[in-house]
Amino acid sequence: MQQFDYHNPTRIVFGQDRLAELDQLIPADARVMVLYGGGSVKRNGTLDKVLNGLGQRQVIEFAGIEPNPRYETLMQAVEIVRDEGINFLLAVGGGSVMDGTKFVAAAAPYSGDTTDLLKCGFEPIPVSTALPLATVATLPATGSEMNMGAVISYEGGKYPVMSPLLFPRFSFLDPTLTFSLPPKQVANGVVDAFVHVLEQYVTTPAGARIQDRTAEGILRTLIEVGPQTLAQPEDYDARANLMWSATCALNGFIGVGVPHDWSTHMIGHELTALFGIDHAQTLAIVLPSLWQVRKEQKRAKLLQYAEQVWGIQSGDEEQRIDQAIAQTRAFFESLGVKTRLSDYGVEAEQIETVIDALKAHGMVALSESGDLTPDISREILRGAL
Ligand code: NZQ
Ligand code: ZN
């Protein structure tokens, strides 16, 4: 196991009907901005519950944060925060709203050019302060409710924004707030969380048994509760387990002391930016093909995954790995998430645009060992047609 520090300061407030407790968690004299997306939280009543929980506090609403939140939209919120002296941000929504809120928290007090904050990759952004933020999560998928990252869209690219100052102070996880999700978003959430685990687990062996057993537990839980949630949208227990799985998949715990390989995400981000394919759909396209191409590098962990997650024990190594890849693809498809570029209308001639974008964004040395070049990305995308 590699050396690590682990510190996650986000308080989780888990369970049904607890939004009245917002009153105890936000300073009474706070000037609060409530940020949300395209209106789902208005239609399903979540926003009203949040506003009730905030009581007499001064509140300004900021609506319209779109999926794959755009820098320009978020800068409108930054202007209002600065003009109105807002000192607490509350995100009510999915990953896009939570990520957008994190960006506003960092950008509002920043005196330099705010596009600087998009240029740091996975390194911490150069800020010494950020506004306090919290979340009411409505979509289990990204883990943004308990991590320090955001992904912001700007000029045809998707940029990570990371800082320990961006951990939410607290996050409400109320499974009943997810009952209104369309099946497509439920399926996307299962795939996103599943791939978050895989990119921290199917790498190279690090002798990290707690991380491995936990990763396997989350994957097995998702395999159980994903289909259950789609079949029974108001099954509280399934929703609760899905929600906590997605949070645990990317709150840092399974990622300490082990190698990471975020190649699927990085290639996937270009597919979203270029073709508008949903984040999770891009992962379902890239991951099975990436594994085919990278079998040798990932052999030991693929075999472990095959046995521990899917119970595959028969056949030679090659057969067990192929079966694990096939079952992963079949799992995504069974949820209704298509796994081929052609399913989304992307053709062979368009692959070169993706490669150009990867190069333009410096994504030329991906994977756990930094040896995944644009030529290998091309091979992966061809395999995904
Ligand atoms: O905008 P509204 O009207 O709220 O509708 C949203 C949106 O259309 C809807 N929705 C959310 N909760 C709902 C609901 N509809 C009905 N009932 C509810 N309870 O769902 C749609 C998608 O929302 P979005 O927030 O975009 O989805 P998701 O949570 O999958 O977030 C995706 C974004 O997160 C980033 C992605 O790149 C993408 O931009 N990621 C963030 C990460 C992080 N911060 O750690 C890691 C991830 O890998 C990912 O990259
Ligand atoms: Zn993701």
C-alpha cells in the first residue's frame, strides 16, 4: 500500500425528511444563495422543503445550472454573490449543480482571472479561501456531495477543479428526493458510480485489502440495487443503498494508497464535450474497449474483479477476463445504457477529432502508469465503434 493522508470533513445527514435540520447547520445570520438546475427541484417540491428549512434567513435563488455546468452560467452566479454579499452557498441538485456551486465558491472571492481555476488539472487550484458550501443531493452518481472536485465546461472542454476548500460542509442524502428521477438518470448514476470504483480498483495490485474489499462491496451492491431501483422506483431500501454506494464510490476512501487510472473519464469527457453524450454513457462506451486493449497492464486486477465481483472461476485466464468484460458490458446494457459509439451516432471518421481534443487538453499520458498515448486512445475508440 502506498503512503497516504486521509481527511474528509463533509458531514453526511442521511435519511428521509430531515431538511428541517438545515436550520441547525447554517449560521442564523448567513446570507444564503440556493443554487439549482433546470427546475426538477421546483417540480418535485424539494426546493420548497429547502426554503422552509432555511427559515428567516436572507435567501437568493440562482436557477439554471445546466448539465455539464458551463463557466459562463456560473460566472453570472459569481456576480450576484459578489454584489449581494452572499456568504453561504447551498446546492440543491445533481452533480452538475453541486460542481457548479463548488466553482462559484472558489471563483467569487478570487481576485485573479477566474479562468485560471480551470487550468490546474488534478492539482489544487491556486486559492487560499472559498465560500462555505453545502449540498442537498438529488441524484446519486458523481460523489460530488462528499468530495473536493468539480468538472466545469468551458470552450469545448471539460476541466477538473480541485481544492480541499471545496469539500461541502455538509450534504443531505435523502433517498426519497431521488424517487422522481427519470430511469435514464438512475441508470446513468449506477454506471457513473460503478466506473468510479473501477478506475480506482482495476489498476495494478497494491496489496490494499480494505480498499479492494470495499470496492468489491460497492460494485456488488450496485449490481443488486441498480436493477432493483429501476424496477421499483419507490423502493426506499434500494434507493438508500444506491445513494450511499455512489457517495462511497468517490469520497476518497477506496482511493487511498492505491494507483488510479482515470483514462475512461478523460476520454469520456471529450465525447461529452464534442458530441453531447451524457457523462455516464461515455464511460459505458469507453471502459469495455479500454479493458480489451489494456488487458496485459490490468491482468491481475481484472482476474480479481472477475472472481470477486462476478464469481467467475472457470476457464483459463484469457477466458475469465473476456467473460468479466462481457458481463460488465451486459450489465450496462441491461440498465439501458448503450455501450457503442455507433449507438450514439458517432462514426469512425469522427474519432480523429476526439484524438485532437485529447492532445489539445494535454491528455497524452493517461492511465495508472502514464503510458496511455493518443495512439492507444485511438485504438480504444476504434474498438468502441
Ligand atoms: O437540472 P434539473 O432540472 O435539476 O434536472 C437534472 C438534469 O437534467 C435531473 N435531475 C437531478 N435530480 C433529479 C432530476 N430529475 C428529477 N428528479 C431528481 N431528483 O437530472 C439531469 C442530470 O443532472 P446532472 O446533475 O447533470 O447529472 P449528474 O449527477 O450525473 O452529474 C453529471 C456531472 O457531474 C460531473 C460530470 O462530468 C457532469 O458534468 N462529474 C463530477 C464529478 C465530481 N464532482 O466528483 C465526478 C464525475 O466523474 C463527473 O465527471
Ligand atoms: Zn464520473
